[in-house]
Amino acid sequence: MHQRPTPGMSHPEKWLAFVRVVVGLYFVKALWQKLELVGGVIPIPLASGRWIETMPKIVAKQASENPILWYKHFLEGTVLQNPALFAHLTAVGETVVGIGLTLGLLNGLSSAAGLSMALAYGLATQWMSPGQRGFHIVLVACMIAFFGARAGRRWGIDEIIARRKPDSALAKRPWS
């Protein structure tokens, strides 16, 4: 006997795409919070002076009592020794992940970069509170699901590319 799907439970790929877009928008906030804005409106791929000044203070707090010693040493010996570089990397990285996930553009690369960032942020903050730990675990799980399910193939630019040339190598690429 064939059962009809429960309303709302059909088309799981659409629900996953919805979550992908929401997570992408979470990362897109870096456009306004961390990137330099020309004329207060047009973002350029550089961290704002405010973010370059603020980021080391945040990282110093994250490193202060971090029980993961190798990561604490990385934060103190590498990140805090190169604050402008890491401010630019986080601002641009979050923006690229956000745009990629929101638009479903190169979803595999976007979710892999997002996974890397979620792991890095999780290692930095996991000791601070259960909420921090839980948030990053969920974010890591989402990135893995987006990558594995090729979530850009629904409601995304990756879907448009795949439909236009379904037999091309571009449409079959693993990073979409």
C-alpha cells in the first residue's frame, strides 16, 4: 500500500535549500559588519578598519583560557601576530561563503569553506559556553549536509548550470 507523503515532508531538497539560504544569509552579514564599504554602500573585498581593530580583541579573549592548547597556541602565535591578515581572511571568507550558499553558487566549495570556518570558530569558542559549542556543531553539520547533498542544485545558480548542460563536465562537478 502506497502512503501519501505528509504535507510539508515532501521535497526534502527544497527544505535543505531553504536552510542553505538561511545559513548563507547568516554569513552574508559580514558584508556590512566586516567589509570596507565605499560610500557606505558598495562593499570591497577588504576588512574594514573597525573589524581590523576589533578582531584581535575577540581572538585574545577566545585564546585566553582555551583548553585546546595547540589551538590556543595557533591563535596566540599566528592569528594575533598577523591581525590584519586574519581580519581580511575572515571578512572576505564569510562574505564568499555567504554569497555562495545564498545563491547556490559553487555550493561544494562554499560549504567546504564554511565548514573550515565553522570548525575554526568552534575550536576558538567551544570552551566559552554550551551555546557557543552547540551553535558551531549545528553549523558544521549543516555544511556537511550542504556539501553531501549538493544543495546548490535546488534554488541555486548551480541548478541553472546543471539544467542548461546536463551532460557537461561542469554540470557534473562535485563542488556544485
